[in-house]
Amino acid sequence: MDPETQRSIDQSKYLLKQVSEDSNVPRNIRRAAVEAIAILEKEEDSPAIRAQNVISILEEPSLDPNCPRQARTKIWHVSSLLEPIRD
């Protein structure tokens, strides 16, 4: 895996960890963040597959009207970091 891809994945995990640990974020959104981190840590899948799976998982929470603004911004940032990852 190239360093740029690894940096994007690491930064995404960091942002998702912040969302998952924020008690002001609804539980369903924190759960999606934890699930996304687990997918990013799966080494058996290619980086592109992991990135697309995480983007798919985060789509619904990012549209949730109960999602706090700062959490939504972090979720969008994660999606923008992962979108360019290709095999």
C-alpha cells in the first residue's frame, strides 16, 4: 500500500474514533463509526474495497438530521479522504 493511501486511512480512523467517543453523538452514528473503523482495519481486503465499504456505511449517518454538525463534518471529511483510493 502506498504511503498516501495509508495516511488517508490512518487519518480517517482518527476522525472516526473522535466521532465514536463523542457522547453528544447519537448511539447509531457512533456505532456506524466503530463499524467503519473495524472495516478500515481489515487487512485481508484491498484498500479500495475497504474505502468504498466505509463510504457506504457512513452515507446514512451523514444524512441523519440528529447528527451534530461537527460529527457530520468529520464524516464528510472521512468520505473525501477515502474517495480517491483505488486499486
